[in-house]
Amino acid sequence: MMNSLPIFTAACLIATGSTIAAAQPAVYPVADPKNQGEWHLNDAVSDEFEGTTLDEKKWHIQGTNGEYRSNFIGRAPSQFSTKNVRIEAGKLKLQAKWEPDFDFSKKIDKSDKKAPEGRPYENITTAAVISKQQFLYGYMEIKCKAADASVTSSFWMTGNGVELDVFEFLARPAQTHKKQLPRELWSSIHDWSPEGKGKTTWTDRLQLDWKVADDFHVYGIEWDENYLKFHADGKLVRSVTRQEVGEEGWVITKPLWVWVDSETFPWHGIPEKNDLPVDFEIEYIRIWQKSLTSNIPLSFEGPFALEEKSQDWWMTEPSRKHLAIVDEKAASGSKSLKFSDSGPLEEKVTAFAPYGSSDLEPGRYEFSMKAWLEPECDVKRVRIVLEEPWLELKPLDLSGVEKGKWVTISQTFRRSDPSSAKDRIRVVVQPEDVSGSGQALYIDDLSIEKTE
């Protein structure tokens, strides 16, 4: 769907948990009206679009103040415009229109392999809206009607190096011989890691019983750590498991942002002036999760998008002799934090998460992390510190941990005061925590979950 993806954010490590609210406790997925799945609505990434303007505390309109997330301005010849987003009659409407006088980018889009010289941005403007928060696993549902022209109407998600396309509708292709497209539900997983380079790791197309631009329908997907289940008007129409895709291709293990957008797909034909304007109409977006506290791990997969800036874990120069983010071993994703003790540890070493990556209200929490100790690893303890306000957790005892496998270590703690804007986690190893020179310790999937 695009050529580069947003960096992973851990800002929602706790923020997501504190903003999930059962604002509409009686509203459940169309596919599960009795709520047998025990779903809770995540209000931070859900919207009924009942106001007069889009809630920009929840949503980023691509191009606002010149900001295009992921450097994605649209697919040529179309370009995203903020003016093409509106709330009308209780619906979010993303318009595609003929607008040759728009101030188009001078860039050349080379994403279409059928146009090796690239395509200019010209004549057509479209729109994209992206959630400002991420979520990890749940049930996503949208009620919508596709735009009736040769432009896409898409509902998809992105995270650090990953993309999950729920659908990319193209209701009336300019290439009229492609008669399957007006009813086609096309879904995909893409790997945008440096190694994957956008590779499609899974895709499937099926024919619906209706044309997607004729009326409003409800499309849902259950995203579990081990499977995807797709629904249309409450009916299960497709499922795929992690095992079927394979571990290498099952890259959707990280928090995701929600996207709805409209683009031109030149390989299906480009709309002409008389085909436009058209609207992709969305009545609601609802996302449920199993837990109100929504435990999202703080990973080592890449930089975090915090306050529009890219930040990553940081270590002092002396600490880098012993600490590093590596791709040798990982509990999830492809990277972890490695502590290696090739010589005597003369001073404490610390890994700092980005400022603002922890956002805790007062209350009781459970901290957990996954650890892998190599057979000769001699690390006895790891210390966790929450920085603002300062709180040192009881050292995590590794002395009895089984070696040679990932083991979850946890403890509960109470936070009396809320996090400041610069709160973050420190991972610390002191000289007295190491009994000698041994093999490596790997740490992954740090998380904090509110328990009361």
C-alpha cells in the first residue's frame, strides 16, 4: 500500500491501557452480538463520527501542517489533501476529486513496477486518516460504502515494519474488463522490515455477495496472536492461521495504527474528470480488545514515534561495552536487549527507554519481561527503574531461572503519583548483580499492566 512504514511507538505501552473505556458497553461486534468473546471497546481508536468535524485528538489527517506520516503523500497520480476529509450526516467521508490546480508534489512516484520511469502527481486528490494511538490484538470493525470510481477505499493497519490490509476495495475500475473487482475482498500481510522490503507474506482474494459501492456493509477482522478471522456483515468469510503463514511471514506481532484512505491504483486504470468526485463513506470504526488494561510490550524492534519524533533506546558509552540491541535472539519480533559479560563489570550499566514512553496513573501494576539466559550466564539480578517520579522496583531475581529458553519474570508494584511527561523505564545491571564472567543474557517484551 506504500513504500515505507511508520516507526514503532511504545508510547501506548501504558497510555492505551489508561484510555480504553467502555463508552458504549452495549455495542459489540456484529459477528459476536452476545459478546461471547468478552470484548471491551477501545475508545482511543474507535469513532462514531457524530460530531461536526473529525476528532483530531484521535486522528491524524495526512498532510496536516505539511506532515505526511511515513513520508507517504499518496499513490501517483493522486495525492492526499486535507481538504478532502469531512464529517457529514454522521459519517466520515474521504473524497477523491479532479483538482488539477492543486499544489502537487514535484516528486516522481516509482512504486508502480509497470511504470519504471515513475509517475508524476497530478490532477487527482484523495485523502487519508490515521489513528494517533496503536493497539495490539483485538477485533476491528468498520461500517462503510466504497467510493464508486477507479480509486481505492481501504481499511488497513501499520506498525514497525509491518502492514495488515483488511481490505483494498476498488469498486469501479477504469479497466472495465476486471469485472471481479467491484465485489472483491482483498486482504494481505506485508513485511516492511529492512530484510522484507515490502514483501507480501500472505494474501487472499474472495468474492462478496454484493458490490462494495452499492450500499453500507460491516466488515470485521479478529486479530489474534495466532490467527486472523475475517467477517462480512457478521458472517465468517475467511480465516488464516499463524502456522499456515509461517513464522517468518507472520510479522503482525506488534502494535498497529489504523488507516482509512483512498488512492489511485494505476494498474487498474486511472479515473477521468467525469468520474469524480466520489466519496469513501464510513459510518463508524470500532475496535474491541479482550482486556481494559491492554498489555502492550515495550520492545527493542526500532525507534519510537513520540511527539512526532523518532527516539530509540539509549545507552551511555561505558554501558555499550556490555549492552546492545541485537537480532541474535528475540521472544517476539526480531530483536532483543543483550547483556554480555566478557570481562569484569566495573560499574553499573543502563539502557534507557525514550522519554515519555511510560505513562502511568496511580495504582497497582504488574511489571513483566522475558529473559533468556545462556547456559553459563552468571547474571543474578536485573533492576528496573521508573524515572519520573523515581521508583526502583525490587530487583528481579534470575538465580533460579531455567536457562536456554525464554522465561517470563514478573512482580507487582504500586505507583502513588502519575508519570510526568518524561517518565521512562531504565534497565540496570550493577556489578554486584554479576557473579563472574559468563555467557549472555537476553531481555525482551518489557510490559506494565494495571491490575487495579
